[in-house]
Amino acid sequence: MHFFAEEVIVLLIDDRKVYGCLRSLDHHGNIVLEGARERIIVGDLYCDVPLGLFVIRGESSILIGQLRFGMEDLPEDMMCVSEEEIKKAQKVEKEAKDLKSFMMKRMGFLDFLD
């Protein structure tokens, strides 16, 4: 399969999604993307954070796939926001997850009441 100089998406082991123009791929799975950007999604908000020239170690990637030019994979109700706004939304989401985890640990004794 030949997709050099094509737009690709790379899914990373830490659940990040990086888009860019594939410039290099070696036998170790190391990837070089030009004009790379990370798409951050929080709820119905998203932001493409520019990364520039980006090197991904082969052990960090799960999947690489070619994108069709002009095809967007986002639902219509998604709203593009600034990098600052998406960082705030990420912080709120993390705080909510941490609080939920804390409450589940504190309420763990209720399992014994069944």
C-alpha cells in the first residue's frame, strides 16, 4: 500500500489521535508526520492542536490509516473551539472523573449491604 504524501491518522496507545501528512515510515513502525495536529475531543467539543513536524515511535502507535481528502469524520453537532477552551474542558472532565472515582471508593462499603 502506498500512501506517502497522503493525509493519515495515527491512533496512539495513550488514546490520542494525530493527523498529518505521512513523510516516513520504517521497519520499526516509526512514523514522521509533516503538518501534524492532535485532535482533542471532549464531549461535543473538539480542537485540532498544531504539532508541526512530528515523530512517533513505533511502539507508541496502535493504528495508522489513510484519510480521504476532504472527508471529515466528525458528527455535525461537534463544535470546534480554541485550544484554551478545550484545555479547560479537559480539566473539568478530569476533575469529574477523579471525583467519581473518589466517591466510588468512599461508597465501597455499600457493596456489603446486598
